[in-house]
Amino acid sequence: MIFYFTGTGNSMQAAKSIGDYNGEKLVSIAKEMSSKNGSFEYKLEENEAIGFVFPTYAWGPPKMVIEFIEKLKLNNHKDNYVFSVATCGENIGNTMKVIDKHLINKGLKLNSGFSIRMPNNYIIMWNVDSKEVEKEKLLAAEETLKNINKVIKERRTGVFEVEKGTMPGVLTSVINPLFNKHAMDTKKFYADDKCNSCGICEKVCNSRTIKVNRKPEWGKECTQCLACIHLCPVKAIQYGKGTENKGRYKNPNVNVRDRFLTSDK
Ligand SMILES: Cc1cc2nc3c(=O)[nH]c(=O)nc-3n(C[C@H](O)[C@H](O)[C@H](O)COP(=O)(O)O)c2cc1C
């Protein structure tokens, strides 16, 4: 069973590849978190793997992934194989340590962990990658996924193939908590005149905080996945003054409609 979270589709591509190769079912963390009656209880088959696949946010897992793990109740788990994959633009710091710490509270322990370098979507800080870099990263990611799939299929333990970057301790222990505390605000999001009220931003919002009444309106907080900005078909959604002249990205290997959190496709 693979629990995944995605903003622009990279982590969904990774989760799908692992799910297809290993015959594992996919569960959307955002869908589960937004379902009002979510019991967060899942029954595992014998020898079923347990996976967590998500993007890296400020050298840690998205806050929603941690909140989901805290609620998670797995029935029947004994010696099930546990792995995690963090997609990123460059590197993930000590993200795997953070995941492991929260899993230990649930009686689980990571057997393997991976990072996959994929196209960057953090346009609040940087820009999207050039088309050449995007292509190169997506090709390399497919190779990395082939290796990850083999490790998981063979249930190899103690395999941690991660790009931590320099000073991972500082990135994850200092910057990540600051990001989680101060960067969740939605005040700077707005839709400009290009908005045609299509409603896609509401359907892809992982935090279910956007409501479109003629134009999108944001609630107080979100996970900063930036799906609204990147998946808007007319590039109408902005964050402050910095995103107007920046590119947009969506993973070309997944369908935007598969990202919809509501069933009315
Ligand atoms: C809020 C935010 C923070 C990010 N922080 C990092 C980071 O610390 N390191 C990194 O390499 N990439 C970072 N990125 C880039 C994403 O992790 C990367 O593009 C990821 O593959 C996106 O996955 P998705 O398409 O499944 O949403 C960040 C992106 C966002 C939106």
C-alpha cells in the first residue's frame, strides 16, 4: 500500500511507477485527509509493502504527510516492508530521519529510503527548470525508479540512496521548522484578470482551502504544494509579485484530472 502526496505530479509519477511494478495499491494522502469520515485505518495483506511517497518541502516532508502518519492505524502489520521516497528539485536534507522518527511512534521502521531529483516547482523562491534540465531530470528519474522498484521488489533492507545536500542537519532541523511555522499562510495568493473561473484550482487544492466564487478565494492556511499556481490552465494564479514572470510546471507523465481531489471530473 503506497500512501502518496503530490502537488504537480512528480511524486504521483513515482508512486504510480512503484505501484505498477510491485502490484501495490495507491492511496492519496490529501484525499484521505479531506474526507470527513476518514478513519485512517488500513488493513494490510501479508507481505504487502508500506510506502510513503511525497515531495520535499524545505528539506522535510510536507506537514500534511506528518499529520497523516500521526493519524494512521495499520491493521495486521508485523514484518511488512516499509519504504519512503522523497522527490525533490535538488536534495532532501534529513527528510528520511524525520519520516523514520514519526513511523517509530507507530511501531514501524523504514527499511529503505530514496530521493529522486525531479523538475523543481518551488517558484516562490526559484524559477522552474529550463526545458532541457526538465527533460534530463525526467529521464534520469525513470532510471532511478527502475532501481528503486528492484530494491522494493527484492525487499532489500538498509538501502538509503538519498541526496542530502550540504549541512543536512541545519537544513532540516533549523530551516524546515521555520518553514512549517511561517510559510503556510495563504495571504499572498491571488488570481489575476486572466482567471476564467474554471474551478481547477479548487479541484486540485490539497488543503481544500480554495473556493471558487467567480474567482478563487483562499482560506487561512495551506500546505504550499503550489498545485493551484502550476495547474491553472491560464496562468492566472500568483503569489505576491514574484511569480508573474516565472514559468509553470506540471509533470507530463500524469493526467491533471487524476490529481482532482473531488470525484466530479
Ligand atoms: C514549498 C516547497 C518547498 C520545496 N523545497 C525543496 C527543497 O527543500 N529541496 C528540493 O530539492 N526541492 C524542493 N522543492 C521542490 C519539490 O520538492 C520538487 O519539485 C518535487 O518533485 C515536487 O513534487 P510534486 O510534483 O509531487 O509536487 C520544494 C517545492 C515546494 C513547493
